[in-house]
Amino acid sequence: MSTKEKIQEDVDVLEQEVNQHEIILFNDDVNTFDFVIDSLIDVCDHTPEQAEQCTYLVHYKGKCAVKTGEYEELKPKCSRLLSRGLSAEIV
């Protein structure tokens, strides 16, 4: 690997570390599985299978990262989850 390639690789890793945030969805005793699944499909562009897996993780583990990306991209998605009565935050 050349020095130039190594530097570019380091820059790529740093950019990923700097820009990546996650929406964490938390368990609650209010919303149904189907509602949470539908919300993840609508808001986070999950496939039905992905949404179902995340919903089960939230239920059994108490929380799950449901979307990763840049803060500005995640902020409106997190707001939409909150407006639906779900408990979520960006970390």
C-alpha cells in the first residue's frame, strides 16, 4: 500500500467516525409491535424483516440502533418517530 493510499484510508475512517450518529429506539409499554414495525418501515426505510428484527430487539433488550448516518439526516427521522409517540434519541 502506498503512502497516498494509506493517508486516504485514514481520512475515510476519520470521516466515518466523525459523521456517524445513530437513532436509538427505546422500549415502551404503549405501542404495538405492528405500529413500531410500520413506523420503522415508513420513517427509517427499513425492509419489513429489518423492522421486525429491530422491534424484537427493542422489546427484549430495551433499545436498538435503528438508523445510522449524519446528524442532519437523522434529525427529521428521529422527530417523526417522536411525533408518532415512540421513544427515540440521536447519539
